[in-house]
Amino acid sequence: MVANVFQFEWEVGLIEWLQQLISLFPFLKNVFIAMTFLGEPFFPVLVGGLYYFGFDKDKGRQIFLMCLFSQMFTNQLKNIVRRQRPYIANESIECLRPAVYNEDPYDLHKQGYSFPSGHATLISSMACFFHKDAQNRIATIIWIMFTILLCISRFALGVHYPSDVLGGVLIGVTSSILLMYVFEKYGEYKAFLLTLLVALPGFFFVTTKEFYSVFGLFIGFACGDTFEKKYVNFCSSDNFWEVTIRMAVGGLLFLGVNYLLKYLFGIIGITNDYIKWFLYIVRYGTATFLTVGIYSLCFRYLNLNKKEA
């Protein structure tokens, strides 16, 4: 994997200044790490899951698809631009927390490229969605402040340039507006089709596993949601315990199937990249389909199946 180095002087200066500030006030490092942790994929999955399996299935469907759309587009753009991370290109910048935790921060294959920021894309797309859906101004302000702090954390920790974050915000907001428009005007199936069309070009040039993992999530969710709507069609719920059961069992099922397939595929010892990418799709697609589609069949046995009209 080859990376390109291009940067603005003000970006490097801003990162250096923030890291000097962190050295003076060490608690800021933990604050920024906590903020960036909330931008990991688990957060939109948690929020989307709460809506899909609980409060409002239609909104949950939009959240999941919006996040998948933005991440597949972002991963394609990363592989086109191939920008090196700032702490690799500049000795004066320290990596305070790698993009992929517990991995060698200088391993480009594992850490990936810098532009645009996937965290900024995810959180800004969700902020845009909830801004439109917000019932009061306070909720909107909270989302905006949360988004700003998380975006700052990405370059304060040295893993992104400010322009990476700005690019991610632009992609996140644009993809959110586009998907919401398609959902409202043309329906969910056209939104699924648009997401598929956006993803397909990536198969010709993307060489990072994240793209194929996210595509697997998309295929699994599209198939699982279609299956659920045809054979189960459970209704939303505002009952705390009902939502908790749905989420807990669904989350454990996804993690269990995902890790089981990871273990089984690891035993095979595949070295060919193309086969590895295909297995990423199979792994994440299978786990998602079982969680969204097949698992919902259990609702009738748990008395959680009240069908939507």
C-alpha cells in the first residue's frame, strides 16, 4: 500500500498546538480519546439498533442505511486519495491513539488512509439526521456540540488532518440529506438500490478490508430487512424491557456469529487478498442477516412479534 503526503502548514501547526495543550493539561487526552471512542462504529450501531429493534423501525432503517452509504463512499475516497496520516508524515506530531486500536500505528495496511475521516463522516451524518428529527432546540445543540468535539478529537490525537475532518463532515451531511430525500420521495427500496450503486465501483480498486466488511453489513442488512418485512414485520416498541431483550439478544447473536466465522475462516489460512475480501463480505453479511432477519422470527416465541398493520 502506497500513501501520498500533502498537507497545509496551518493544519500541521494546529495539530502541534493542540498536542502542546494536551501536554500542559493531560486530562484533555482522555477527554479526546473518550470523544473519539463514541465515534467508533459501535455507537451508530447502538443508536440504529435501539431504533430498529425498539423505538421506530423505519428510523432505525434510515440510520443504518445512511451510515452504510456514507462509510462505503468514504472508504472508496480513501483509496483514491491515499493520504498518509499526519503522525507518519510529521515527526513533530504524535499518535496519541491509533485509528485501529491495539495495532501497530505505523502499519498502513491496518491503520488505513487519512482522507476523509470516517469518524467525522459517521457522526455528522447522524447529527444531520437527528437535527431534522429533533423535537427541540436543546437536542440539536447537543448533537452539534458533540459533533464538533468529536471532530476536534480526531486531529488533536494526531490521526487526521483538519481537512480530513472537514471532508468527512461534508460527506456525512451530504449523504444524510440525499438518503433522507430518497427515502421520503421514492421509498426505502430505491434508497437501498442507490446505496448498492454507490458501492459497486469500489470493487474495481479498493484494497482495504473496511470497505468489504461494510459492504457485507449492507448486503446482510438489505436481505435481512427484506426477509423481516415479508415474514415477520414486527412493530416498534417503547417498552424498556422489551427493547432491552431485543437489543441484548440481537447484539450477542451478531457478535457470536461474527467471531465464530472469523475463527473458522482463520483456520483455513487464506492468503489471497481477493478471497479474504470475499470472506469479509460473507462473514459480516451472514452475521447481519441472521441478526436482522432470522433472529426476528424468534420474536413470536418471545411474545415480541406484534405485527405492524
